[in-house]
Amino acid sequence: MAVKIRMKRMGSKKRPFYRLVAADSRYQRDGRFLEILGYYNPMIEPADVKIDEDKVYRWLDSGAQPTPNARNVLKSVGILERWRLLRSGVSIAELDTKIEELRGKQPRAKAAPREKLSRKAAAKAAAE
């Protein structure tokens, strides 16, 4: 049985709400599942995410594969990062300091480039 960690869509029309579930890959998207791992509500700002880390770690250890969307949610919360460090042998006490070190080494995002001015606007700005 191939187990996937995926998003189960709930909520009403145009008001999505997702549950993060562990399900057999043969089941339908909104069908049967094995266990509820948490939820994700994208309709509020900032998005509301609540995930039971212990359940996710247990399913990942048993071989469950997250789908791309579930992987993005787990990555945004930081669960995948912590899981990879735990698997590599980092103790729980050192985990937070190790994560801060890794985030410090990551390159910062560049500032968004300014919009290009039209030729008339550029000439006008240069004349001033």
C-alpha cells in the first residue's frame, strides 16, 4: 500500500479549506483516508495552518510520500526541514540552533526590480 500525505479539500464553493491527511494513493482525493494530520485554511490572512508534527513524523518514517502541495505546506511550516535534520542524527536539543544556522546561510531574496519607465517618462525624469 503506497501512502501519500495530501490535501483533502473541504469547505463550501469558493471557500476552500483543506485537511492534511494520510491516505492510500488509490483512494479518491476527497475520499477515504487513514488519519487526519492537520488543516490549512488559505482564506484568512495570514493563512491558518495547524499540523500535528508527531503524526507527520510517524508517517514520514513509515515511508509516506507528501504530494507537491502538501510538501509546500509542510515546508512553509518548517516540518520537512526539522524531519531531515532528525533523520541525519541531530539531537532534539540542537535542532533549533541548527535550523537557524541553515537559514542564515541561505541567500537573501533580491529586491524586486523597479518598473521600467517608458522612453517619454525616462526623458522627462532625466530633464528634471
